[in-house]
Amino acid sequence: MSDTDSAIASTTPQALMGYHELLGMHVVEWEAGRAVVELTIEPKHLNRSGNVHGGVLASMLDSALSLAGLHCDVPGNIRRGMTLSLTTTFVGPARQGVLRATGTLRGGGQKTFMTSGEIVDEQGNLVAMGEGSFRRRSGSESSQGTPDPQLREPSE
């Protein structure tokens, strides 16, 4: 495992959990102002037409776009946020392979931020694009974040 892979692996548990794991999304890049989420297409992701369901694509965009404004450099700390609005445009079908969603911070302040991004397939074909507005939760305004309660040592 490279240093980069190690750094990503150490931040991934605080980045995507629960629902994201259910879908099979993984953070592959995450830095201030930018996040990349990937998903390997499985039969469970397809609609009745054999294409990746729009809800899966919207979920990928929501995750990548929100993470672009929630990066935290402090080990053991986390920044949390919530989606205020998400606009998704479906451009082309995807049926197999790996999808890559990239979110980029575009502006905002301490509490509210705006991002945009896209999803491409393995060949670089545009599958979907989106824009979102997000709000950082209390304590997440600073890039220092707050201690992640899931990383606390159990009490003896």
C-alpha cells in the first residue's frame, strides 16, 4: 500500500458509511476542495432497462460533492454537513465497469458551500453531472473539524 493509499484508507471510514457501503461506494481521492468517489457496477445497481439506476448516480454525486467541502486534515477529527439542494443531470447510460464521481468546491463561506461535479465511466464518457449546496454542521465550520466519536477508545 502506498503512502497515498494509506492516507486515503485512514480517512475513508469517516467519509462514507452505512448507506454508502451498502451501495459499494469508495473514496479514492480526498483533499481540500476536491473528492473522488468510485463504484464498481453490480447487478444490484441496474434498473429494469439494464442501466445504472439514477438514484445510484445521484447518491454518488451527493457524496462526492458534499465531501469536496468537508475535508479535514486533523487525524481523528471529522467535519459533517448536510445537503440543502442537489441538481442532477443524467447524460448517458452506464451498464458495467467502474464509475468515478468527482466533486469540486466552487464557493461559499464558513457554513454554506457550493460544489459541482460529474460522473464518468471507465472510458471517460460523461454519465451524469450535478451541482449542490450544502451546510456544514456546528463544529464543522473550521477546517480543523471536531473529534470523531466513532474513533474514541472504549471506556474500561
